[in-house]
Amino acid sequence: MAVNYKYFIYQPTLSGNEKKYVNECLDSTWISSKGRFVDEFPQKFAEFINVKHATGVCNGTVAIHLALAALGITHGDEVIVPTYTYIASANPITQVGAVPVFVDSLENTWQMSSESIEKKITSKTKAIMVVHLYGHPCDMDAIMKIAKKNNLLVIEDCAEAFGSKYNNKYTGTFGDISAFSFFGNKTITCGEGGMVVTNNDTLHDRTVHLKGQGLAKYREYWHDAIGFNYRMTNIQAAIGLAQLEQAQKFIQAKQNIAKWYMNNLKELPVKFHSSVGDVVHTFWMCSILVKDDKTRDDLRNYLKEQGIETRPTFYPIHTMPMYSIKYEPLPIAEDISRRGMNLPSYPTLTEDDIGYISNSIANFFKNQ
């Protein structure tokens, strides 16, 4: 039976030029993979995060797949990736024929552990896939040092970390190539959409070539590579550009929401996924840990009864059937997963809204 939620876990804010730009696409009939927004959105996106190149694609998962393909990751290669992330970080590694090698998390930031990375490097390791989980950047100094020492490529999965910064530099600008997602629950959205960014001219040319069916640059209907149909539509790009124009407002709103939650819940037995170090945490989701999995599930059920939608945090990928054949314990990731949950985190929530949700959480613990 459908639940009549008062507060959803997330909903997009479409209060800018989205309708105007989409109507421009409809009026012009440029609704597919050509039109002014197809070029303008990636250009403005690259300017926003201060990267040389960006190219739009149809969703965030194919952005990762395209990045791997552009790097030439293939059969027999190993790619180190955190186990504590969404499945879309790992599946494209398998889809290009490579092997995902899972590493554990740090207890304080929830991000991939550099110590765990070093232990997993073999002669087959070709790349490290960094995932900036829930809007908090990874320790890029340590990871880039490991990559340089071992001559490894670095891919950044920034699906949840648009606008986040590490040492005053945007996520997505450290590695060789990076992927972003614009799904409906992301900080900026196209409904579905993604972006591949890089400072490397050759990698950019490869991504553009491969995403468009391997079409030769100077010869119509001549294809010189096996490529993909991963192009972004003009309508997606139109929505994305309108969202990008409001990006700073969205990020500030999310940071305010996290601050309100933290102030309201500071006396309760919950631990927030908070900023650690010289970072800008954009709080894609406002996430907490509670005592154990039973408390987490009971709290979620109680909030559901109050009309408040929540989500558990991600299951570690190494525990899932298709990736658990050679199971090994990765205890920190497993512990965070069991105890973690996400609270409503969309930009239009007000301080009063967060007060209502916080009071509901407080009432749950009062009755424990």
C-alpha cells in the first residue's frame, strides 16, 4: 500500500528556467542530441568546477562506463573501488571486463581507506575509482600519492558530490577522468543525465568519439570504433543548465538543512556524517548512524508512521550475491551500512520542517 508521506527523502526543485528552456527546445524542435543546450550545459559545467573539458551523457552510470572505456580498462585489469557505495560504481567495471577489487572505509568520513587501497594493489591493478560518498570528499592527497607511486589511473565518481571541495579544489578535478550524475535526486538534475569531465585533451576526444557510436570526426556515417549511444538530449541539457544556474543556492540550502538537523539532534544518540578536514561537504544526503540495525529499522518504521520517508545507507557491494564469491570481511563498511540511514534532504525544506522531523526522532528515542 502506498504511503502518504508528508516529507519525502528527496524531491527536485524546478523553480528556475527549466520550463522556459524546455519550451525553447520544443518550439525549436531540437529535442534530441543537437541544439544549443547540448553544448552550453557542458561548457558552463566545466567552468563551474574549473575543469578543462566536459561532455554530457544520458545518465551517471554510463558516464562511469564511458570513463573506463576511454581509459582503455579491459579484460584482466583490476580496478580498486570502495565497497561502501552504490552498485553503479562497480557494475561498469565488470561490464568492461575488468575486476572490481573492494576496499574498506574510514570510520570518520565513511570514504575509502587509503591504507586498504595499498593492501589491494597487485600487478593487475590499473586504476583506483574514487567515490565521494554522500557529498564528502575522499582524502585525495593520500589517494593521488598512492596512484602516482604505483602508476595507476584515477577515476572519480562524483555522482553524490557535485560542488564538494577538498583543499579548496572541486571534486572531479583531481583524477584522470571523472563522472557525475544528474538523476532526479541529485543536487542538480536533468531527470536522467550525466557528465564526463577531464583536463586531458586526448581523453576528452575519446569520450566524445565513443559516446556517439564511434562516429569518425570528418566523415559522415563512417564509424571507426565500436562506440555507444550515450548522448545527452537537448531537453536534458536544458534542464541541467537551468539547474546549474541555481547550484549555489541548492548547495547552501543542503548545508543549512544539515546544520539544523545537527543542532536539533545534538543531545540524542545519533552520529552525523560530518565534515572532516579542509573540505566542503555538500550533504547530498544528511546521514546518521544509530546504535545498531534494530534501532535503525525501528526508527525508520516510526518515522514512516509520522509521514517521514527515510532510506538505509548503501549495502556494501562485496556482500551482494554477484560479488560475494570470494567474500572477505570489510568491517567498517559493514558496520556503517548496518547502522546508517538518510534523512529528508531536499533544498526546499525549511527550518520548521526540519524541526518537525527532528521532534519525531526525539520522540522515538524518548519512548525507547
